[in-house]
Amino acid sequence: MRKNSRNLFFILLTGIVLFNSACAQQPPFTGKAYVQEERSVEQTTVLLNNENKIVPLQSLETTRVASIRFGNTYAIAFDSLLNKYTKVTSFTGNDYLGVKTLDMLAMDTKFYNTLVVQVNDIDLTNPQIINFIAANQKMKNMVIAYWGNGSSLAKLNDVTAPIIWSARVTPVSALYVAQVVFGGQPITQRLIKTFTPKYRSGSGFTTTKIRLAYSVPEDAGINADNLKAIDDIAREAIRERATPGCVVLVAKDGKVIFNKAYGYHTYDNLQPDKITDIFDIASMTKVSAATMETMQLYDQGKLILDSTAGTYLSSTRKTNKANLTVREILEHQAGLIPDIQTFGKIKPSDHAADSSVAYPTKVNNGYFLRKNYFEDVMWPDVLKSPVKTRGQYVYSDVGLIMTQQIIETLSATPLNISAQKNFYNPLGMQTAGFLPLYRFPADRIIPTENDQTDRHSLLIGYVHDPTAALMGGVAGHAGLFATANDLAILYQMMLNRGLYGGVQYIKPETVDLFTAKQSAVSRRGLGFDRWDPIADRHYPSKLASDQTYGHTGYTGTCIWVDPKYNLVYVFLSNRVNPTVGSKLGSLNIRPRIQDAIYEAIQKGM
């Protein structure tokens, strides 16, 4: 199916820009009509049998979800939105009502510990489906998503699994119920009439919103037409060859109201960008991995900001790094140089074309680095590097390499594993992580530079940054890959001052500390970049508030959080493809898109 027809299909189902679209046909619910229908759905949706608080689903790092669709007209839209929160595998229940039986469906879903079963009034006249629910609710967590007039609740009288009943059968109700399952939308209502002695008037459970919602701009008080400037700027970037493609995401008031892909993976225009594509986010790694881990260690009392590198790293104690504090390093004021030598220092004996015990570190296809190269060459280069501008602001990757060593020493865990365990998996970030080719096919990953100097290949799934590449793809300053939706989740957690999905990942006061201006000589926070008080710089945007924090990435990316406007802005591109260019910066693409968002907010409805 071609991109536009596929996108049109989803938009016609949902009324939300979940996928990139270039079509003009109007979906059934848009703008204020969508918001009105969503309010009607909220008023007619009830949660039953939730004594054990299964809804909203928790512990996403251990929850394996299967969605079983029977007669739900909008099952594709429902499942697509479930997959915004965690990986959900879809099964068509009607395929098991003939030669294949529902017993076989039970076998096919045995490795899933949570089942979401979609039913309507017609489905519930089938005793096989009722029996399937009754049998499996005893062995697994189960959530029943029921659309109908309520009369069939009597057939679910013996069901103990939570039931989310929506009296409205529309695309919007499908989306709303999907979000209820994960806490993207709340349940506020109880039964207003009695259906059975069990399901009596006044019965039901309420829930609160604990995760991102997915809606239309009007749901956040913005006219969607006022965001069309984003389209114009993104297309200008592609037309001017500032980047082959990009993805833009806007979350306002805890709701993703804009998420759109533009252009192609490369300038050959063969593979369109999609919002589910995975990008090398470059220096955004500094805040999205290393700084996140640093904040948790600070919360745990294991890391003290005014302690020195020598406190944590014995190898620094006889060097000029011994007395540098963690605070100075995170502020980029420790006097460290920007980077160390990379491929220019490699000797022929340091690498091989094939993997072996002697050459285990994969840099990219056909390039394997010798064992312990980081310990033997790169880390000594860090330790021997000069400290000459202490107290001044000098942006330094070396500082984040040192931070990584501190994190890994205190946690006794490699950074890629600890970040995955502590943040990405429990938050439901499905793609975020280092070394993406171990988990995803190459065609899901956006290519970066066609490196004909050092690695002699187009880099797809291998980190663009050369220092991180020689570190095996895992570094404190670069190496993280993610989708826009993943980053929206992570930074909504930050906007919530460390809280997401009912879990406090970072203490609120720690979020406030690290994201606040810390220095008299720069705009920086701890790890985080911030709004620039020098007005004519308009950084990161001429309309951003002084509370704004985030980071940019060399590959053409950025994340900015503005608490004043309850806003998360994500921009992902591969402006370094096929070679590094400057037009994304000279055309001010990222700040102009951010300006367009603020202007739309200010215009309102």
C-alpha cells in the first residue's frame, strides 16, 4: 500500500494525525467536532470490575500485551493507538471461530501475560467468546473493551476482568478506550442505570490520566490550521536540501497534538520518512541517557554534585582531572577540551575487517576494533588531555565521557543497559536505546552520513559520532537512537517533574535543579541546555519562555521542554546525509518551527 493511501486509511479511521498525510479529504471527526465527540465519549464510558486496579496497565517493562479483535469496526485504529504505549501484538479472534478454534488462540497467546479483548453486542451473543474470556481471565491479566448499548453486560456478569464499556461506537470512542487502557485518558463516569445486580446504577471505578494522550490541536486550545506553517518550513528544509526528511512532534498539556513525517530517508526519494522511524539523536544522548542516569544516582545519594572525579574514578586521581567536580563537568565549565582524537589516531593493527576474540568491537560493517582499545588508548587520551579553561563555558564531549565512567562505576552497569532498565523499558519507550541494529531492521533506521573517509560506508544504525563509534556505539555524549514518540514520553516525564505512568522516576526537586540555570557564565543547567537570556540570539526560539530546557543534536535534532506553556517539542532529522551540511542551521529550521508552535498557541482557537 502506498504511503498516502495508508495514511489516509488511518486518518479516516481516527481523526487524529497519527501518521503522515498529504491528502485533503476530511476525516469524520476533526477539530472542534473531534473534541466534542471525545467529551461525549468520556461521559458515556464506564470502567467496571477494577477492584485490583489493573486499568490503567502498569509495569510496562514486564507486561506483554496481545490485543484480540472480534467485531470492533475500528479495531485497527484501536490497536494502532495501543501501540503508542507499548508493543502490542494483534490477533483477529474471528479467525479462530472456524477450523481454528479459540483453544488454538489461547495457545497462540500463551506467551502474553495481558490480553485486551475487543467485543461488541453481536460478539457477546457467541458463547465461545464468553467461554474464552471466562477461561483466560483466570490465568492472565485481561481487559475487556466493550462497545454497545449496555444490554450485553448481563452476559459478562460472571466476568471478573476489568470491563471498559463505551456506549458510543465511533472512531473517537475506539481511540479513547485504547488510551484508557494505558491511562492516557481518564475514566470519570459510573453506571447511571442498573443492568444486573452486579452492574448496578452508581457502580464503576474512576481513573486518572497518567500517560500521554493523543488528540487533535483543538483539544489543547489550538486551531489546527495555525500549525500549517510547520508544513511549509519542513518542506522548505527538504526543498533547500537542508535535510532529506524530518519528523516533528508537539505535545501540549500532556497530549500529542501534532506528529508528522516529511520527506525521505535519503535524497533518492525511495523510502518515505515515517513517524515510527528511528533516528540517531546525537548529543541529545547527553540529556536523554547520561543526565537521566545522573539524576537517579543523585536521588539515591550515590552521587554528590560537588564531589570530584577523583572521588569516583581512581584512574583520575594522579591526573589534572582529579579535582574537577561533577557539577563543573555537567555545566561544561571544568576546562575540558571538546573532544579527543578519533579515527586519525587509528593504526592499521587496531582494526580488522572481521570479528574475532582479538577484534570484538563492531564500529560498523566490515570494521572491528581491537579488544580494550578504549581502555588502552581513548581513556588515557582523556586523562592526558589538558585542562585550560576551568570556570569558563566550553562545550565538551570529554566531560560526558567522564560522566559515563562515573555512572557505570556507581551503578556497576553499562550505560546502555542501565538507561534501558531504569527509563526506556518501564516508560514504554519501544525503540529508544543504543545499538539499534541488535533490535530493529535497518530499514526502520534513518541513515546518517555516507562516510567515505573513515568507515567507507553509509551509516545506518551505527552512531554517527566518531568518538562514540570507537567506543562501540555506547557513550555518554552520543549513541542513542529513538523515535519522536519515545522522546515525547521521556520528556513528558520531565515536564511532569519526574512522574509518569504513576511512577516517580526522578524527584521533582531534582528535575527542578538540573533544568534550572546553574551558572553565572553560561545559560546551561546541569547537563541540560537552556533558554538564552541574550535576546538577539533567539535561542532556542524567539518566543520560548525563560523556563525552557532541552538539547540539540549534531545530526539535526532537538528536544525542548517549556513548562510555562506545558509544551514538549521534538524535531528529528538527518541533516548530515549524505554529507554534513549547514543549511538546517542557516535556515533556522528548528527554531522557526518552534516559533510556529508558539504562534499557534498564542492565536488559540
